[in-house]
Amino acid sequence: MDLISILATVILVTTIGTMVIGVGAFAAFKLRDKRKPSKAKSGVLQNQAGVPDPIFLKPYLPPELEKAALELE
């Protein structure tokens, strides 16, 4: 085989592999999108207003508001 045939084969295989991976990723996305969030998981992470609480980050409050929030606790 000459160099052109080898390169054409590599490009063809790479293109087909990329398309297969793309279709698989789209199918996985659709499967994940169909799942409904369970109330047990979402209830733990929501505050009384129904807004999800941050898991890892502490929200930034300006010093004036932080003092007011500490006084309310």
C-alpha cells in the first residue's frame, strides 16, 4: 500500500469512530435527560424557599450583610 491509501484509511476510520462516539454520547445525554430527579435527593439540598443550597461553595456576602445575617442567627 502506498502512503495515500494508508492516510485515507486512517482518516476514514477516525471519521467513523468519531461519529460512533458522537451518537453514543447523544444517546447517553438523552437517557440522562429522561431521568426525573428524585424528591429524596432534591429535598435534602433545598432550603425552605425551594431554592437549592450550594453544596461546595459558601455564598459571598458583603461585610454589612454578613453582620446582619449573623445577628439574625
